Amino acid sequence: MLLDFYRAVLPAGGHYCLFLLPEAQHVWADSIEDLTELTEKYQDRTGVYYGTTAFSEKSRKQVNVPTLRSLRLDIDCGAEKHERNPEGTYPSQDSGLEALLVFLHHAELRPTYVVSSGAGLHVYFCFDEDIPREQWQALAKALQQKCVAGGLLVDPTVTQDAARILRPLGALHDNGNRVKVLGQGKTTTAAKLTAKLNVPPPAPPARKYDLSINDDLIAKVEGPPSSGWKIAEQCAALKEIAASKGDVQEPQWRAMLGLVKFTVEGDELAHEWSMGHPDYDAAATQRKLDAYAAGPTTCAKFNEYTTACNDCPHKGKIKAPIVLGRMTIVEVEELPEELQPELIPPQRPTAMPWRECLPETFDVLPTADGHKLVQYITVDRDEDGGRVRERIEVPITAEIFWFSHWADAENSFDAAQVNVHKWDHREQRVKSFDIPTGLLAARTDLAKKLGEFGIQITTDKRALASMEAYAKAQFQRIKNLARRTKVLDRFGMRILDSGELVSVHGKYVIYGDGRIEEAMLGPKLREISESFAIPVPPSQTGTWDESVWDTHIMPAASDHVEFMKRNYSAPGMEKYQLAFMLGLASPLMAFATGSYTSGPTLPPNGLSVSLFEREGGRGKTTLMQCVALAYGNAVELTKDMNDQASTGNARNSLAALFGTMPVSMDEMGRSNEQAVANIISQIANGTSKSGSTKDMGLRATSRWALICLIGTNKSQREMITIAEEESSAVQYRLLELDVQNMPEFDEAQRDQFTAEWADVGNRCRGALGAALQRAICELGVPQANKLVLDCVSRASKLVGASQTGRFQYRGLGAMLAAQVLLSRMGFAMFNTTAMVEAFRAAHDAGNAYVSENVLPTNGLELLSMCLHDLRQNAVITEKQGRLFKNMREPAVALGSRGIPPKVSMRFIVETSTAYVAADDLRAWCRAKKVREVELLGPARNAGVLTPVYPSRLADPSQPTKFAATDRWNLLTGMMEDMKVLCTCYAFKVHRLAQILGPYVEQAMLDTEASNVVPMRPPKSA
């Protein structure tokens, strides 16, 4: 184990060492095998350390470190160290290990070894080959910065010290613990780690003196190439050296090397002008050429070693002889191909995110404070001896930006947009924003817009033109490569112009073949797009291939599924299982009517599912968050939407923007009853109210097809009844689940749930919903419609629903279709039969509630209700009574209540006739918001409405043709008669009872009963 560890961590060759304390002595070994034997020799004593690299000399100094093979981190842990340094250490090894695992997950790093040092932790990242110390130092610095940014507490001196010592495996700590491996992974490559850590390219050597703070942003002119022979024609000092073939003083010869190195002839000419010296050595000469790092030798330097400069005609006019050799355009063109200068240099290799995104002639160069974007341009100008060509480096901006993707205009009210990526040097990350492509036509407008996002153009007079050229070249680069889907109106399932079925999941577009790409979103969608998520790794291109499903999305979706099974599979949880699956199945509502076949416009459709508990604390909000987690941020997608938190327009807008995504509205019990009825009705209708534009045109309404989950401590059915007692239509648009008696978690279960939720709620955002939507997209439009329609048909039969229940059984059909697709993926969570039974029970309970509490639509039932409501102001007598001079048989009011102060109805038992004051019947109709004709028409046709005076029937052969009202005295034949006539209707209650049931007449005869009467026949009737 120790030998394998050393081979993974240490370079393949060199001198290796142990360091012993308290002796402060190094013990050296010439091979890894010898080092292993030495380590095992000292394994039973404390104070043993090993050098973490190999040395070129037997001296443990950084200058003696040519190569290294691993990066390492030292994490200090323990109560004593933490007490002394709480800001830089962890209180225990367990807490340090937990912090390390979190850091590695977010940084997407995989170490080769995680080692217990006895008290703390050592973490090694091993390469598959040795790398130079300079490259290692850049990686070590980047790793240290990554730790600081990620909040991991490490010892920075260990991370960046190339000659560091650490305890080896098996070593004995002062506390008696031995150093051991806690976890082992694979080696990596320096290139992969460079990309992971975003290691910047090496900066050019710093000047001894910084003469200009603006040098990075000043245009640099690079003249035409120079010829050594041409310089020698005009420079006496160089001509002297050339003539003697280098047989001059050593300092003067070195000055020649420093000049000829920068000519087109280069090293070859330098050797030619050196071989005349008796001590000429080709290898030594080449080493001096390679080591020369300054600029071309100056005139002042030559003047120190020769008198040839005294009479130079250029003295005081030039600084260096190099300018005397500038070649004309003709001379350059006559050079051999291998000596032809490259006017536009190749772009620098880099691991930064803009790699492969820069058009030709543009590059990003490192500066003292970060980077700069430059353009190389060439210009020709006249000079003595002919025209020369110069290269100019134009600095554009110190903020690096590039184009990622674009989307065309959708209609005449829209504009094409391009997505811009900007590198934030301070935060070391990419930021993005959208701009209209029309700005590319006006450089000043473009510069102003870029300035709004922190991209400032330099003051160079050519910078504005170069910026415009750069932006246009960027757009041409992506025009055919990165055209994206543009979405202005809503999220969810969508049919593209090509007929392909996709899903817009926040900023992501999911395709059936597994591709994912970032969409160009409209302003309203951009505001809420971050609430939806998919667990995919960062991508500079904004695209992901099919492999991301296996590596990221499906594992996270599986974890979400297992979490639901662990916590919601217990007996009694069927209502929560049903609610979860209905919410998850929301995207399938688009296909519940079979009419979604093209374009973005959805067939309007929806269902509200109410989770109702009066006391609270039964977990309805948590269940709603579990649904929301399938599509993104559980907290952001589950908010209070009552009247105190939002408006009716806001609720409509939310549904319109979500499209087919599930909507969650919590705490709706604190809303106005009419507002509740309105939103439930509109969710089912799948569209917002129509409106007019300023010029009196008709504004297009938004559409949706989704499931809306409602959390409430008041029954939504009761609230609807208060708002709209006269209609049952809204009631059928709601499925209410009473979760008051759901099983409760005990304290241990709650703690376990909370711990799991903290993990799943972060890792699994959007994964399960994305998996379901991809499965739908894979089906394609025809098959998606067929699957859901078949399931809707099956659902209607399972619950025995009529047309009035269509909203409910469409929701059940969508859920059954989701079960089919989840089963194919191995993600089925709950028993379908049990959920269908829970649905049927809720459906039947809703029908019973409507039957007992909502105004009927049958005209005779409405009449029965009216008669019973007027009973409190009724006089009931056995006979009509007679008060003639020769016959006095007065009628007497039955019961103990006698005659009420206001009389609205007289019921005569003998004839089973109810005489009703027309004004009071009309008042009842107005209060119930029904039309009078809705009662009288059916009553006339059924023979319930009868003439007040039968003798006045105009045509006995047509018994339904008579005046509905007549003047009549409601107290006629009674001693209390005040001789007052009023307009009345007459109804045969016995006939009404024959049609509706005997309860109607029985209730009228019960003179002592309360005024609370059934609105429907008793169930046993």
C-alpha cells in the first residue's frame, strides 16, 4: 500500500527524503523503493515526515524541485487547534471531512487519496505523469483560490509549497493514531485539472520598472521585419562584428546576439557572425541565444563597447539599430516561405471559457489586472526606401465578452436577440445577458448598451471600429451554429414549427433525443426562469448532449423517487400520493383533449386540486414542495397566493406563464370567496379574461393546460358555495382532498425527513420533471395525444363520471399516463389502484356536496326550494274557510306559530295548493340569481302551476294555457282576513311531490318543523 502510494504521489526519478523530528535531520533515498524501506524502518516512532516530491540535489529546497506529480491539501482538525484558530480549522475530523465532501461536490473535483493524518486530513490530486514546477505552481495557486472561494479551510502554505513535507502512510501521530487512507480514487491529467480549476495562461515576465499604468490599453505598433544584413549596411558597430565573424570582445559579441536574434535571419546569422572567434562553441552560443530574454540591443549598449558609433549619422535619431533593417513590402515578399513573417499572430492557447469563441484577427491577452481583448490590424505606410507594412494591436476592452447563441424574431412585434457572455475577472465566473441584434448596425448604440453591462470600450481612436467588427464577426460565427429556440409566452410542452415536440423547462429546452439547450426567453419568462432548474453541469456553449441524462439527471431523478417512496408509501398516505402524482402529471394535461397538434397555443384545460385541513401541521405545504421539486426550486415554486400575497391578475399571469408546469398556491383559505371561485374557474377554463387594447382592438388571451395544487385551511368547496351558491359549475372544476386525518410522522421520522430533504432538495431540483417531459417528447405529438386520450377514457369509466366531471377525469387520465411513462423508466412510486380509489372517493364526495349544498339546475327542484324557503312566512290551514252571512266556517292556522307578521304564502292542505305572493317569489329569484321563468316554465309544463281561479281557465282543452298570476287574498276565509288582495301564483304541491318525492309535501305539512329543509330528496327516497 505504501509503495503504491509513493508511486502515485512522487515523481518517477530524483532524490527522495524523510525528515525526522526532533533531530531535524534529513534521510535520503535514491529510489521510491528505498524510500519505502526507510519509512517502514521508522514506522514505530513519531516525528516522521516525507518530502512530497523528488529533488535534483540532496537539499530540500524549492530551487531543487524540477518536477512534481501531485497537488495536496492539508486540513487541520481537532479541538485544541480549533480553540487556538477557529477561523482556519475544524473542531473535529468528521466536521472537516463533511466540509471537504461538500466542497468536492460543488467544485466537481475527484481526489486520488483522502488520508487521515492522525488528527486532520491530507488530500492528494495525483497526475498520470510528472509536470514542471512552473506548471505545478499555477495549478496549486488555482486550487488554493478554489478552496478560498468554496469556503474550505486549508493550510495555504502546504498547498503552494513545492518542497513541503507531510506525514507518510503508516506514520505514528503524537496522539497515537496512525496515518491511513480514508478514500481512494483515480489519477487525473494536468490538462483536465487545468480546465477544472480555470488556470489562466502564464503572464509575460514583469518589468523591473512599470513606466506606464495604461500600457495594457494603449495600441501597440509592431513594425515590419528587419534583416541583419540590412542593419549591417548602416550600423558601423554591427558591420565591425560581421566583418570579423565575431572575433571581438565578449560583451560586444553578446550585444550582437541580442540584436540578430530579432532579425529574419535569426540564430543562423548569429552563428555565422560568431564562428570567427577562436573559442567559438556552437552549443554555448545557442545556449546564450536561448537565454536572451530582453529586447533588441540598443545603440547605447553598443556604444559602451566600440568607437564605431561615434560618427554614426543616426546617432540621437534612433534608439536601436533594429529599425535600420526594416524591410519593404517587396523585400518581405522575396523572402523564402519559412522566413515570411506572420503579420497576424495565432491566438494564444488558453483554458479560459472564451476558448474557440474568438474570430480571426482577435485575441485575448493577459494583463497585470486581468485580460484585454485586442484586434490585430495591418497598415502600409511610406518610409525611406519604399513602403513598409506594420502590425497594430488595437486594445478594445478590458472586459472580455463573446456571443453564445441567438434567436430570430418571432413576429413583427419581436426582435432578434443574441446572448452575450461576459467574463467577470473578480468573481472568476461567466455572466450572461441578451441584446437585440439591431444594435450591431450602430456602433455607438452597441457601445452604449455594452456599457450598461459593465463592458467599457477603451479610449483608443480605433477601438470603436474594432469593437463593431468584433461584434459582427461574433454574430457571423454563431449565426449558423447556435441558433436557439425563442420563447416569449410560456413554459412547458411546446410544438415547434418543424412539428417536433419539446418542453421549455425554465431556461432549458428539452428535446426527445436527449439534447438540452438554453432558450432565448422573453422578459417576463426571464424573471422567473431561475425558479425552474435541471441538475446539469456548467456549459459555456449552453448546450448538453444525451450523456448528461446518465451522468446527472436520471441519478438525481432516481433519488427523488426513492425519497418519495421512503416517506409517502405508508398506509393512509393515498391522498398525498394522489396529489403528488396529479401535480407531477401536469404537462400531460396539454394532451387530455387530443386537440394539441401544432404550434405553441395550448388547448385550454386545467384542474385545481385542493389539499384541505383546518388545523394545519399535516404536511400539505411540504407535499406541494415535493411536487415543485420535480420541476425546480421547491420554495420558490410554492408560495402564498392568497389576497394578502397576490392579486387575481397575478394568479392568472402565473398560470399563463407556467403553461403546462404545475402551479402551487398555498394559504388560499385567507382569500376572498369570490377570488377563490374565480381562480378555480379560470384554471379549469384554461384561459384568462379577454380584454381590449388602447385602440379598441381585442387583446389575445393567454392559455394554459395544467394542474393547480391549492393548500388551504378552509374548504374550497364551501368558499365556492358562499360565492356562487346558485351554480354547481365551478364545483365540478375542483377535486378536494380532505387531509385532516392523514397519518402524522413521529419526532424521529420528522428528523429523518428534514435531514433527507436538506440533501434531496438541493441535488434533485427539476430532475424528475425533466425525465417525465423528455419521455413525453420522445413519444411525439400523435403518440402523446393517443396515450393521454386512452387514459382519459379509462379514467372516466373508472370513476363513472358524466360530462360535468370532465375536468376531474381529465386530470386522472393525465395521472394514469404519467404512471405509464414512469413505469417504463423504472420510476413508478405508488400503487395505481389505491390512488384511483382515493380519486373516486374524492370525486364522489364532491358530487354529494354539490347535491346537498348547491342550487339545483332542475326548475321543479328550484320551485321546491323556493316554497320551503317561504314557509317561515306561510299560513297553513286545513281548508280554505268560509265567512258568509249564512255560513261561517272560518279557516284556522295550523300549528302553534299562528299567523306571521308578513304573509308570503298560504298552503291549503285539503287541496294541496300553495298560493304564493308574486312579489316574494320574484324577490327570492333575485336573491338566488335565477330567472323567474326557470321555475314557472317547468312548473306549467308539469301541471304544478295552476290557475289561481280554476273557473277562469279560458280553454279547458288546453290546460297549460292560462294567466300565471291573479289577484287573491292570502287570508281569505280566516277570521284575521284584512280584505287585502295581492298578485299571486298557485301551485299544486301534491303534483310536485309526485314528481320529486313525498318529502316535498311532508315538509309543508309539518307545521312544527324548522325552516331547514332538504334541497334534494333524501338518499333513501
